[in-house]
Amino acid sequence: QVQLLESGGGFVQAGGALRLSCEVSGLPFSKYHMGWFRQAPGKEREFVAAIPWSWSGGSTIYADSVEGRFTISRDDAKNAVYLQMSSLKPDDTAVYYCAALRNLVPRTADYWGKGTLVTVSS
């Protein structure tokens, strides 16, 4: 059974930082691209960041809205992917989802986590 379990969400003031984690089980983690998406209240889910599987030689990808503030990373030994978020803004408030991606372009997710809520106050 495939499981993606996000953690690390919470309440933070604008300008602050949070680190999200996603622990993955039940799939060959090192062979999957991984991504973070988010869904704000009343809006559609949107792409945040993606990291290719380790041996691909590819680069990380970021949405323009988070470029320079967020960093995605992975630890294949721990079957985990992370999202370090800094200089947070109220517009970053959303439920953040981890996804195991079949493709980076287009970003096609095979599996999703249940999400973790990030709330940024002004």
C-alpha cells in the first residue's frame, strides 16, 4: 500500500519559516520524481516545486511565486522529501500536498498525500 504522509504544517507569522516533510512508503521512492502542490481556500490546487529522481541529473523546478523563497530536497535513504519555506507571506496560506510524480513535464502525479495545513498571518 502506497502512503505519503506530510507533516510540519502549522501557524506562522509573515516573514517566518517552516519545513514540511513527506515520508513515503510502498513505492520505489528513488525512482520517482517528487513534488509539492498547494491549495488555498476557494482556489484550485497549484504546483509549488518538484525534484527529479536522484539519478536523472535533472534540476529542481519551482513555481514563480515561490522561487527564491522555497527549497525542495529529498533523502532517498529515508524515503522522504522536504520543502523548506522561508520569507512566508499570507498568500502562502494553503493545504500543502506531497505527490509522487510519474512525469515532470507535464507534471502527472501517481500518488498524493492527504496534506498539511500552513497558515501565515499578516
